[in-house]
Amino acid sequence: MSDSFLRPRHPLLLIATAIGFLLVSLAFFGSASAATTLLVDPSNCASGSGNYCSIQAAINAATPGDTVFITDGTYVEKLTIYKPLTLQG
């Protein structure tokens, strides 16, 4: 039996395919670590501060997987959550 059976016929195609799978895997699984934390702080939510005055405003701005951190206080709101988030306070 010859060694030609074990030798790839197109090594560059094999390498290119492996690199392609690696890049797709990194793009798909790497995005999970991009979660951010949004802060709800009515006492410090001036324009440009990056903080939110209401929980719903932070929920609306969040992307799936983000965390919304809510500072101490009383919030009278009806919340609609339509994506996977973590609410923490």
C-alpha cells in the first residue's frame, strides 16, 4: 500500500478550510464575551454620563447578554424585557 492515500491531494485547500473554520468559530463564540454593564442611577444620569435614569431605558439600550445594574432606590415602572439580560441591584 502506498503513502499517497494518507497524503492530502490539495494541502492548501485543507489549510484554507481549517483557517476558515477557526475564524468562523472565533467570530461566533468570541461575541459572547462582549457583554457590558449598564448603570441605572437616577441621581447621576445627566446627558453624556452614560448612566440611565430609568430601568426601562437601560433595558431598551442593552443588547442580549448585557447586565443592567440598578442603584438603590424606589422605581415605579412597568418593565418589558424581550431579550436575555441580567438585572442586578
